[in-house]
Amino acid sequence: MTTKALFCPTCRKVVLATDPDFPFCSDRCRILDLGAWASGGYIISSPIHDPDLLDELEGLKNRDRRDTNDSDG
Ligand SMILES: [Zn+2]
């Protein structure tokens, strides 16, 4: 079994693929990120399980591979 991990798009914290809020570290960060583009006040109350979204996330991961984590911590 392979465990994947990403950095939370909102706070850059490490998030495991097994996390229920993946790729976000928490529900809070997910809402914050959604609010970035859905700033009209529209809230999605149902869970997101779109295959298209998962596929899109895969593409984002590939794009972010060049972005190395070189922060001072
Ligand atoms: Zn986060």
C-alpha cells in the first residue's frame, strides 16, 4: 500500500491521502479555499465526490511537483 501526501493548499501543512479532508488538512481549510473562488456567499452543503475533481487534483499534483518545499520552517 502506498500512502500519498500533499501540502494543504491553504496552509501548506502536510496532508495524507487517507485524510477525510484531503487534499486539505481540515474542513476549515477546505472551506477557506472554496471561499477563494466562491466568494459570492454560495455554500456547497453536500460532500464532493466528483471523479472529475479527483482527476483534476491528480493534474494539480503533477503541476506542483516542480514546487519544492524549501521553507525555513
Ligand atoms: Zn490547512
